[in-house]
Amino acid sequence: MDSARTAALEQPSFFREKILLGMSLPDYLRSLLTPWNAVAAVILAIGVPCLIYRFAAGLGASTNLSQAYPWGLWIGFDMMTGVVLAAGGFTIGASVQLLGLKEFHAIERPAILTAFVGYVMAVVGLLADLGRPWNIVMAVVNAGSASALFEIAWCVMCYTTVLLLEFTVPFFEWLGWRRIHTVMKKALLALTVLSVMFSTMHQSALGSLFLLAPTKLHPLWYSPFIFIFFFISAILAGISMVIVECAISHKVFARRLEGQPHVDADRLTIGLGKAGAIVAFAYFFLKMQGVVDGHAWGYLLTGYGALFLVETVGFVLVPSLLYAYGARHEKVRLVKLAAAMTIAGIVFNRLNVSVFAFNWQNPARYWPSWMEVSVSLALVTVGVLAFRWIVNRMPILFEDPAFSNHE
Amino acid sequence: MRLTRRSFIRVAGVTAGGTLALSAQARQGSTADDDRLPGVLVDTTRCVGCRGCEAACAEANDLPAPPEGDLAKLGRRDTTTRAFTVINRTDAPGGGDRFGKKQCMHCLAPACASACPVRALNKLPTGPVTYDPSKCMGCRYCMVACPFDVPRYEYEALAPRVRKCTFCAPRQARGLPPACVEACPSGALTFGRRHELLEEAKRRIYGEPDRYVHRVYGEHEAGGTSFLYVSDVPFEQVGLQAGVPEKPYPELVAGALGAPPLVMTLWPPLLMGLYAFSKRRDEVERREADGKEEHHG
């Protein structure tokens, strides 16, 4: 009876400390009234009903998908782009855990959290896009092993689980569960190996999907090596996302970082910029190699050629030079600009492959419906809100000092 | 040292095994067995455009009857979720009409079935490419993969299905020809063994070399298809897709799909090696630092 009373006394304080950030409920609710939250609320107020409407009325009523365009924004953006932009998780994880680049330790947790949230949102988007989402279990029991999509289904499933397990390290720190925290922390090395393995496979397999569309995907984008392009650009996206995220996090969560051991974010950015320059240039070179190999030079002077050049020169070559210049002359802002451009370029690439340059010979065109756009926006918003909610509570931007018993 | 060699042999063995298993899985295009499968020869020079095949198809598949009226007035039509075959009109070389028939080509190594992650689409050993909605999760990758734009999706439905010609698999199982062939009054459609139809097609081309295009459409397209076409107008004109690669589609992706066994066997030892290397480097650095301190002390 006595213990019941202490539990009853403890519970509200736990809730107040851990969930309400130490505020009383009215204070906490008042603290949510900010302009950005208002924007998020509007996006969700439109997007969530659209998502419900898709399940109530079907794909035909909610999307502009057609017989010629079976894949639209939800695959091209939510899935293709969501997954590639979440590549920071395995890129930084591998740098810290496997390559021993300890200086990136401070950004490992945010990168893993971004990846986890990103994958969960991509899967939600996928479930909205699938015509018969309840049959998704068939991918497990009814292995179509000759399909790149089968590989993706398995890897995304496994990798999301790995990310969840990696995320439990800060989660248990937050809850103060020492014993299991120690176990998970020891498992981190093995989980990182798995994360690199699964990421290599599905990031490249997302490109392999289009190997089956040689007549439909424009020759400037179609290449037997498209899966290598997808993998290299995933690493590039991972590096660039971490730079941008680092910049935003340190501004947005400045108060959260007060009193924590100082991390030289600028030095990290420069270090990532060096890596970005090399990977971006390699990616540009490979893309050019793809054009040579596909004898697609002639198309460069067409409208699609302009689209391709904007993507590869404007958003790969130029940022790679900016990265190199910025890293060499320690111009942090230039590196951040290069990162933002690179991300835009990779989003553009995924949309080009799956929407704009797809069906290039077919007069039918696809443009997403307003409902597709609002669902995609809502998913991104939910991701950002979830990220913020967790960062404000759990030890993501730093390790809980009570737990950093090593070194 | 001995341990390293042993683990190397283990990795190499697993890798080689995985690669072999995968290469055994990939289909190698049309084989002698495939040629004995059933096929249909479409001779566009013999088609009179009566659209009896459309009506018979609708009846056999419980679909609404095709629209009535003159083909010229109906305009260009395509297959839909409720019309598995359609006839389109085009101009003949010396004036007059030519008709093109569209339906599923029933590839020997179908792109759709290889794309399907849940094996809802299957190439039956008896020839037809069929679809099972109870397995389908609705990813629509089959539609992306099909070079002939055949699979159609019921976007309006809450439990949408992929819809397409079944090669009348149920009828064939009863020993009957496909409904469209049975209904054809002009001899434009011939049902038979694929290898016999190929011979017949070539016999017709050699018999009237000035008339026919010197190629059988479907002999090599996408690795070979069950529906074969001969024509006296360019194949594109009767609605057939130009530029379809001759490679069987599953082979287009076989190389990339060979990567996972390699990644799964090579990455862990490689990454652990990198880890061991970086750890050793740290240790050496630490020891050197300690050593220096001792010297100073």
C-alpha cells in the first residue's frame, strides 16, 4: 500500500519531468503556441484528413496516378527521397563506430534519429501508396526473390529495426535504465555493421528498380550502373544532410545545448565538407561515365538534356567545387550552402528518375494532386515534429553525463 | 594467421555458393522447352477488324461488352481494366485498312513476374502469365516493368486489382483455345505451339517477301513472347512497342541482384577489419602518448 502511494506520487513527477519538460500542463500547452507550430498545425489539419480520405475513397479519388504513371509523388518523394535523405544514419554511424573518426561522435545520435524518423515516415507513405497495404506481409511469406523490390522490402524492414535498436541507447539513457543501456551500447558496433550492410543493399536496389524500365526511363538517366549511382548519391546525401541538420540543430536547440561540453560545430562541418567534395565529384564523374556508356550524348541538347545538366552540373558539380573551396579555405557558410544544394540536387535526381524522365516517350504526363502534395507535406511535418519532440527530451545532441562512463 | 586463412576460406566459400545459387536462378531467355509452349500468331494482313475477339474476350472474362460502332469513329483505344484486348485501325500501304490487336504478350521470361516482390504474377509452366489478387500488395511495380504497358490497375477500387489478359488460362486448362482465337473468323489469329507458329510465320514471310515486313515481332522482343506478329506495315503502326530490348528482362536486373550475397558475405568481415584497424591505430597512439609521458617523467 505504501509502495502504491509512492508510485502514485512518483508518476506525475516522471510525466512532468520527462514529457512536459518540467512544466505544468497549462504552462506546457502555452509554450506550444508558436508561429512555427501554427504552420505545422495547418499542414497537419489539411494533410491528415487527406490521408484518411485516401483509405476511405481509394487511390483514384485522392491521387493523379494513372495507367501510364503507376508511381507518383508518394513513391518518388516519400519513398525514394525519404530513404536517401535518411542515409546520414549509416554514413555517420560507420565513420564513428568503424572508421574511428571520433570527432563525428557528437553528430552520430542526431543522424541516427533522423534516419529512424525518416524511415518510419517513408514506410507510412508507402502504406498510403500501396493498393492493398494489408498484403504487405506477403513480401515476407511469399518471397519474390527475383525482384529488386523484394530486396528493398526486406532491407528497409531490417534496417528500420536496426535504427530502432540503435535509438534505444539514448532512449534508455532518458529512462535511466542502466543495465539494458549497457547491453545496447555494446551492441552498437554490430548494429552499425548491419546498418551499413542493409543500407548498401537497399539504397542501391532503389536504383535497380529502374533497370526493368529501359524503354521508359530516359537514356540520360537509364544506365546498367544506376544502382551504383543511387548508392554513391546516398552517401553524398547522408553527408550533406548531416551538415544541414547540424547547422539547424545548433540554432534551434541552442538552449538545450547550454551547459553541455562544447562541440566545435564549424570544425565538424569543414571535415564533412572535405568528404562531401570528394564524394560529390566522384558521383558527378560516374554520372558522366553513365552518359558515355549509354551513348546518350545526343540527348544533352534536348529539353531532357537541359534537365539533366541542371541536375548534374548545377546540383552536383557546382556544389562539389563549393565543398572543396569551402573546406580548403574554412568557409563554413559555403560548405553549408554546398550541402543544401547537394540535397536539392539529389531530391531532383530521385524525382527525375521516378517521375519527370520516366515515360519520356509517352504523351501522358503526371502532376501530383493537391491531396498527394498535402499528405507528403504532412509526413515531413510529422517527421520534423517527432524529431524535435525527442531531441527536446532525450540525450540526442549530447550524451547523458551520468552514462558516459567510458574514456 | 591460421585463423585468418580459415575465415577467409569460409567467406570465399559462402560467397561463391551464393553467387552460384543466384546465377542458377536467373532465367536464360527462350529455350527449346519454351518454344513448345502455346502461342498465338497474329497476322495483321488477314484481320478484317470485326472485333469478334474483343466481344469473345469480354464474355470469357465477365467484362462489359466492348463499345459498338465503326472503329474509325471510336478513335485510338487502349486496353483497360475492363477490356483485356482491343483492335485499332491504321492505313494499309496501298489504301484500305490494317488492324492491330493489343493484349498481354505473355513473355517467356516476363518482366512483370520478375518484378513482383510477392509472386502475385506468375508464369505458369503451361505458358500463361497469371495474376493472383490475394497475394498482391498493390505496389504496381509490374506496371513500371512491363515494356508493353499491359497491366492495368483498378485505381477506383478500395481493394484494387491488376487486370490483364490471362491467355484464357482456365480455357486452355480445359483443352480449349483462347476465346479471341476461337472467335476469329478471318484466320488472323492462329493458336498453336510457339515453335510451329514461328515456322508458319516465317513461311508466310518467305512466301510473300515483297509484302511482309521481314521480321516476326515477338520472336526476340523481351527475350521472346507467346504472341507473335507478322505484318505488311511497320509494327509500330499497328500499335506494337518499338525498341524493346531483346534481352530477357529478368537478366537486366540479374547483375544488380547478384550484389546482395556479396555484400552480405563481404561487408561484415571488411567492416570489422576496418574497425580492428582503427582500434589498433588508437591503441598505438595511446601507447605512444603514454610512452612519451613516461620519458618526460
